[in-house]
Amino acid sequence: MRATVLVRPKAGILDPQGEAVETSLKHLGFAVGEARIGRVIDLEVDAGSEEEAQAAVERMCEQLLANPLIESYDIELGSPA
Amino acid sequence: MSLPKPRIAVVVFPGSNDDRDAAWALQALDAEPVMVWHGDEELPDVDAVVLPGGFSYGDYLRAGAIARFSPAMRAVSAFAADGGLVLGICNGFQILCEAGLLPGVLQPNASLTFVCRDVGVRVERTDTPFTSRCAPGQRLTIPVKHADGCWFAPPELLAELEELGQIVLRYDAGENPNGAVADVAGVVNREATVMGLMPHPEHAVDPLLGSGDGALVLASLVDAAREHTLAAV
């Protein structure tokens, strides 16, 4: 089963990359604010059901993919593209 | 009779680049460094462990996040759990935070640039195995060189660490090179048996290289490791 994990800096956590990109977008003339940069992790999960896959990916996030002190995560499950 | 030389492990990860400097400095301070490969599942008989600087596993995902799963780190965690002395320098600090052996996390520098220069740090506590040779409040000049040195802990955790005296090194006012919260440069665990710091004491052991202040930190560790050797005899 395909899983996509979105890892984001938590609200209030310093994100200098987001700030730099926001400044650059403003230089290009775009009216933007609050740019934040996270990361996307695509996975093929070997699981019998959606619930099982969800539970497994949550454990992956807690143990490795995100650092809970500074990052939050969202999990999207879907069939192969 | 000369004093026994304590044996101090230096763990070498793929991407470590200060392992030999650490070993050289420990030798210069009368310890016997023992190099340990990251794939080794057991530590040799040592009195302390140093996790050196570098870019283990290419800093993939987050600095230190992958190294924590290496077999040697499982051995280091067990060593630390038994009260063994562990010092993490720069990448070693990042690894210890990711492994949960030290509080907080090291984020990318606020400037988004790699910093490489001498910084002034203040010793906040001298009753630890890593700072016993320092005077209270002593100012040390030690170089930093990192891209991910911005130590962070949420406010409630930071308050707890301040209360328990776990912030051992702080950048001098105006010298914070990375945006670390509360100017934190080095922390210890609650028992003060594990320490991590971003500055590189192993690069400041000989005054010929600009400062000998790093020797105070490493010689403190050597002293404590030697006590461990003597206690075991």
C-alpha cells in the first residue's frame, strides 16, 4: 500500500528555510507569508489493511521520520498510482 | 609509578571526520584512545566513550538521526545506561539528542549558513566529569564548525533543564553562532554522565592552534575516566 508522510516544522518552531524562501518569493513580486518547509516521504508499506498500514506508519513517524520535539506529521494512504 | 592511562573509545561512523583529531587530543592528554567501528556490536573494555564530529550517514533525514541505529550506538546506549561516561562533540551531540540520551534537538543554523570560527563559551557548572578542570563561570575559547547547531527545547523542557542545572555551556552574549535557544552550547543528562556540545574541544588542545581551552573539557573527561580505571583495579 502506498503511503505518503508529510513532515512539517511545528507551529512556532524556527524555520529559516521557510523564511528564506518567503523572502525570495517576495522578491519575485508574490504576495505571500508564513512559508514553511517540511519534507515528503513516499513509502510502499507491506500491510494487510489500511488500519494496519496507518498504525505502522505512525510508529515509523514516532521512531524515525519526524522528531516530535519540533515536527508534526500527516499520513496519507492510497492505492498505487 | 606513572598514572594509568584510561581507555577511551572513539566511535567512527561513516562520515565522521573528527575521529582522528579526537583520538590525537585524548592521547595528548594522557589517555589511550580506542577506535570503535560503528558496525561493532560491543564496546571494548573502556572507561569512557567519545562520539566525534562529522557528518555521519550524510546527515540524511536529520543530523544524527540515522547514526543512532548503528550497532555501536546500541552498545553506547547500554554503556550510558550503566552510568558510563559519554561525550558527544558536534555530530556526536546531534546523535545523542536523536538517540534520546540527551534532551533537546539540533536544528539547522538560524543563518542557514555553515559557521566555522572561534566562539566564547561560559562554563555554567564545574561539578561534572566534563568540566571539573574549569573554574566556575570560566570563559573558554573553542571553535565551532557546523550547519546544524541550533539547539532547541520547548519552553517547559528548557525551564526544567535550567532548574536541574543541565545547561553546562553557554555561548557568550552576542557570540551565539547558530541561534540556539538560551545560548545553549552544551548540555548534560540528569546524572551528568553524558554530555554533548557543539564547540570542538579536540580542536583547541594546543595553544599553537589558537586556544588550548578545549583541553580543559577533555582533560576533565580523562581525569574522570582515570578514576574509573583506578576504581576497577
